[in-house]
Amino acid sequence: MTLFEQDEQVHRVALGTVTGFLAFGFGSGLSRFAPGTMGTIVAIPFAPLLKVLPPVGYWALLCGLFLLGIWICSVTAKRLGKHDPGGIVWDEMVGYWLTIAFVPLTWPWLLLAFILFRIFDILKPWPIKSAERLFEGGLGIMADDVLAAGYAMLIMAGITWVLG
């Protein structure tokens, strides 16, 4: 398969199927430059919608979006014949929404969450890289971003503790 045919297949899956459209972050994962970062950026405008929910609603929705992500990422990866295609960014979106769970809905916190989440998602310190390989399919795609979110959340919790 030529590079052009691969690109054509990716576009067909990303824009021609509901699961692909969601998995590719409404098309943001098609970016040739830092698709994971683009997917995380697309997640930011949804933050105010999520943060107005009561905590039980926020967590229920987040769990539902995580479970949905396992399915859509798995289906999309299989259609593309790859373990974890870089254009699948639903995991980054859910990871960002998890990262902002305990911080106020203000631009400084949303920006800090973005930066910290991206750092940990890109660097993948232990056990993030191991989790990515430990699980197969959609769960493997989603797991590393949940752990990256956990690292970012711990740092932000430390900052809130220091600030009092």
C-alpha cells in the first residue's frame, strides 16, 4: 500500500465512520503536526460543559466516555490495522477531562492541566509506557492516558496544597 493509499484509508476511517470520527477527535487527529496535542486542544472547549455537572454526574460521564473510548479506539485501530495509530486522540481527550476533574474552571488551571498532561503523555514515565503495552486494543490505547492524567493530577494537587 502506498503512502497516498494509507492516507486515503485513514481519512476514510476518520471522517467516514462515527467511531473513527470520535476516535480521531472530530478530525483533529488527522493533523500531521502533533495529533495528540491537537486532540487535547479540542478537548478544552468541552471543559466548561463537563465542569458544570455535579460530581457524581461528572464521574459517571467520564467513566462512560472512557468505556466508549475503549470500544471506539479498538474498532478504529482494527480498521486501520495498527495497534495504536497516532491519529486516535479520543484517549487524549478523556485523559485531559480526567486531569481537570479536581481543579477550578479557570484558564490558568486549564492551561496547567493541558501542559502537565501533554508532558506526561509524551514522556511516558514508568508505568505509563508499560501500561500501553500491557493491555491490548482499546484498553491499551486508553490506559496510558489515564496514567498520564494521574501524574498531572498529583502535581496539580501538590500545587493546590502549597497554595493553601
